[in-house]
Amino acid sequence: MPADAKLAGFQRDFAAYLLHGDPAVAGALRPDLPAGRLAVYRNTVMGSLAAVLGHAHPTLRRVLGSRLGEQPFTALACRFAAEAPPRLPMLWSYGAGFADWLADLEPAAEIPAWAPDLARLDWAMHEALFAADAEPLDLARLAAIPPDQAGSLRLAPHPSLRLVRSGWNIHALWKDAAATPAPLPEAVLIGRVPGDGDECGAGEVRCTRLTAADGALAAGLLAGATLNEATADGATAGADLQSLLALLLQNRLLAGFALDRPPSLTGREGNDP
Amino acid sequence: MAAAAPSTLPRPVPVAAGVGLREPHREAFVAAGGSIPWPIPWIEIHPENYLVPGGPRLAGILRVRRDMAVSCHGVGLSLGSAGGLDPDHLMRLRALYDRLEPGLISEHLSWSVTDATYLNDLLPLPYTEDSLDRVRRNIDHAQDAFGRRILVENPAACLAFADSAIPEAEFLAELAARTGCGLLLDVNNLYVSSVNLGFDPSVWLDAIPAEAVGELHLAGHARMTLGGEELLIDDHGSAVGEPVMALCAEVLDRIGPRPVLIEWDNDLPPLDGLLAEAGRAQRLLDARMRQVQTPAKIVEVHRAG
């Protein structure tokens, strides 16, 4: 298809200009119009992608901005956009790789060491807002489990539930504009708490700080370990299973559970989502 | 899992002024519930913003849809892509349209996807026979996938290409004739392009088949100076300018009343400000609706006067 091939080549050249400033496409312009007008399109694309990344990473943008000014975030966002432009036309989904990209930057000293984790926290909150809806776990079903079987419970998290573990005080940096970055092993549990109305999709995203031990326990549970398996992990020494379960249940961040045992004759013990 | 939305019948977009619903105003619309206190009977959304797995944004638009007609104005399908349309994106849009049953669906005469990269702008096409054939096939593909007719919008341009051989309005008219698609006439885009590229919007309008036009758009634009020359930028960041309102009046006089949408995306005003803009558009429409619907006896009154 030579006709489409010519148009495809033009579009490839235009894209190379928008993302990298490669001027090859200027040769296709009507000669009476200034080629400088191409810059309007490049500024729109790069500026709006930086704005999209900033919108999805408000904490990182704020904390970086308060310490270094607005320019470093914008420059990083534009570099990321040029290297990893969107693949999907839904811009709410753009930026999933930003935190890992920041973590892999060479030289690492170019950005503060806490920046990738702060980006992970922001992205987890962003994802939680758009995650699928699910009916919260019916507490009566959980209460009906015999105590001697509780250790073999596996939890099914609400689709919005996320956990970010960090060596920095990312929760304080998110919550308090006056906080300054400091090394502190901790974790943040993120989830969309259903609203009070009957609208299944309503609700707001909340963040709760966990100790590093509680974070290790939550990581095990969210990865599908039974309560017994998760608490047996050495990293969870000192973790408070009761409080963690209460937190998940009170905020309706569990969608179901399964009992890790051979199926009974009735086969009705689970509540898989 | 969330229950599937109850099946809905399409609610036609009325011949009236509507507004583009943007995120900062969503909660006010949802909170108003069934008794929308505002004089607007329809809204328009960018469907890509609602192609989300769940959460309050999607629940909100489904709620608003119960109370008023919704138009879906796509920004990511890329009708001008040389490589054809993304079948996954077509299916995502189809699923949303099946839930929302929009009264109108529109896309742009532009491109934004190449080599599976989404360039978040509505980029200009060279108007050649090759492009015309490619866009025609893409529109056929989209209308088949949606099972619905689409409207195609004229772009705002500050560039044109050396090998463009077909005037833009004729290009659009050909697309309408060959695919059965309708046209979304963006009056602000027409004005911006006519100033930036130096053509007469009245001549452009002469080539547009009036019966194909299903909707009008109005928006504000900005002025910038680039290389010593003034350029208009379609930034949707201010009230509709007087020259655009005047051109809209001319369009309505030529083609008759149509649904008119106020688009405002940057530096959003409070909701009242947006609704006031819709009021300006509604007054333009009201004046023409009276002419169109004027029954004989009112004509007699004029004669008597």
C-alpha cells in the first residue's frame, strides 16, 4: 500500500519532531507558512504530557518543587515523555512507568533518593481512584469462620487496594506540606473507601501509614498468603495482625476470602469475588 | 463486580446549547440529581476520560446520563492514522457507548496515533486523495464497529501542507458523501484556521452540505506572537470571542438551528460562568428557532405591525 506508506512516513516524521525535535517534517509544510509554527504542536504535546504526569504525581511535584523549584519536575516529565510516550489514548492511564524510570535514572544522584518512592505512592493513589468496583466483604460470612480455621484464611483485596513500602517518610511527605524527607522504613496502605450512598462506584482514596513490620505482613497477605503463612515470615516480627485486619475491614477494603483447606461436601465456605 | 448498567435507550441531543462536562464540575452535576437547576439539557464528554475500570468518575457520568442527554466527543481514535484504527480502542469505545447510549458521537478530522504511540494532540493531515481514501476507510471502520453514525469535526490549524490538493471543506463534504458520516462544525476552529492560514470562512462554508451538519462547537481561543506574526491558538481557555459568535450566527443563518456546545478546557471558570456562556449560545439559537418555527399567525402579526 504505497499510498498509506507515504502518509505513514509523514506521520512518523511528525512524531519524531513532536517527541525529539527532529525537523525532517518541516519539508512537508506549505512554503508560505513559517516552519516555526511546528513548535506550537511540540509545545502542546510535551506541555500537556508533563501536566498529565504532574496531575498523577502531585506529591512528588510539590515536594520536588518546594525544594528545587518547578523546573526539575517538568524537565524530568518531558524526558520521560520523550522516551516513553503514551501507548493508549486514555491519558488517565499514562505514567505507570514513571516511578521505575526515575529509579533507573543514571546517574542516580541526579534526583533525590526519595523521589521514586514518592512517585510510587502518588501512582498507587491515582490507580486506586480508577480501579474496578467491588462489593465489600460481608462481615457476617467472616464472623462465621470457626476460630481454629482462621489461620488458613486467604484474603481477596478490593481491586483498589495498594501497598507501597519505602525507606523514606513518604506518608508524612504526602500528608504534611511542612515535612522534610528523612530515612524511615515504613509502608502506606492505599485504598478507595466506598461512599456512604448506594452508589457502588462512589468513594474516596485514603492512605494509612503502617510500620515496616505491618507493611511486610500486609505485603504477604495481599500476595495471597494465608494468615498463618504471612505471620510466619521473619520480616513480620512485631506486626499487629489484629489491627491490620481491623483496618482493612473497617475501610471495607476486602472483597472476599477463601479458606485454605480441602473442599467440604457443601463447598460453600468461600466468598471469592 | 459492579452490576451492568440497565440498558438505556438513546436520548437524542436536543437543538439547544450544551456544555462540555469537565472533571472539576462533575460533582456539581452528580449532586444536582434528577432536578438539574440549570438551563442546559445536554452535556458532552471526552469518552477516553471514562474508559476506566470503575470508581467515582465512571459512576458519576452514568448517574448524570440518567437525567440528561450525553454526547461523546472522542479525542483518541485518530481517524487520520495511516495504519488504520486500533481495534482494541474501537471495542472499548463501543462498550462505553452501549452503556451510555449517547445521543451523538463525534471524532476529529486529524490524527494522533502512529506506530502505536499516542500523541495527545489533534494533528493536521495533508489533504490529498490518499488521505481522503484512508480517512474514508477509517470512518467506515469506526461506524461499523460502533453500529452508529459519527460526526467528524473540522480541526483548528496553524499549519498546512505543500501537497494538500483538496480544500478542507470539500474534503469533509466528500467524507460525508462517501461514508454517510455527519459533520461537527467547530466554529472556533473555522475562525482560527481562517485567520492562521488566510482563507475566507464564508467560502469554506459554501462547500459544506448543510444537511450533514449535526452539531456546532464554540470555544475561546488565545493570541500569541510567533516569529513576529500573530497566531491564534485554539486553547479553549476563555469566553467565546465576538468574531466567533458572529461567525456562529452566520452559520446558523445558513444551515438552520443545531445543537451548540460550549467547550472550555483550560482555566475553567466556575460552573456559573460556563452556564452563562451556554446562555449566550442559547440566545443565538432562540432568535433562529423563532424564525424557523414561526407559525403563520406570527408572520401575520409582523405584517399587521
